[in-house]
Amino acid sequence: MDTLLKADLFFFVTTIVVAVWGVLLTIIFLYVISIIRAVKRMVERAHEELDSIAADFSDMRHTVKEGVETTTRYARNAFTGISMGRIATFLINTVAESRAQKKRRTRKRSTDDGDEE
């Protein structure tokens, strides 16, 4: 009878240990599942934020391209809008005015020199 009692005690203890291990493993798996879900949510949020950042960069790149195109268009219009005739007229008038001033200075010096004699 002693061996039957030992066998019953062994099976009883083994059953309790298996049940405790089962509960512990269930708790661990629940925590692991909870952690995996949290990581999944963080990854989904990161994907959403990255998509948002990519859209922002796309908008910014589009805005910069528009600004460059507009600036280029204004610069091109500014240089092509001024006709070569206007530039030539400006240069001719500037040179003529410079020569006229030089002549006036020369005449003034010669009249000042002539008065002293």
C-alpha cells in the first residue's frame, strides 16, 4: 500500500506542477501578445507619420519648384523685357552726357585760365 500512496502523491504533485506551469505560460503568453499588439500599434503609427512626412516633403518640394520656376520666369522677363534699343539708348545718353560734362569742365578751366592773364 505504501507504493500506491507514493504513486498517488507523485501524480498529485505532478498535476499541480503542470497546472502551475500552464497558468504561468498562459500569463506569459498574454503579456507577449499585449507587447506584440503595442509594437504593432507603434509601427502603424510610425507608418502613418512617415506617410505624413513624405507628403509634407512632397508638398515642400512642389512649392520650391514653383518658386524656382516663378523666379526664373520673373528674371527671364526682366532681362528680355528690356529691349536692346533701350539699353543702347541709355548707354549712348550716358556717354554723351559724360562728354558734355567734360567739355563744360574744359571750357570752364580755359575761361578761368584766360581771365588770369
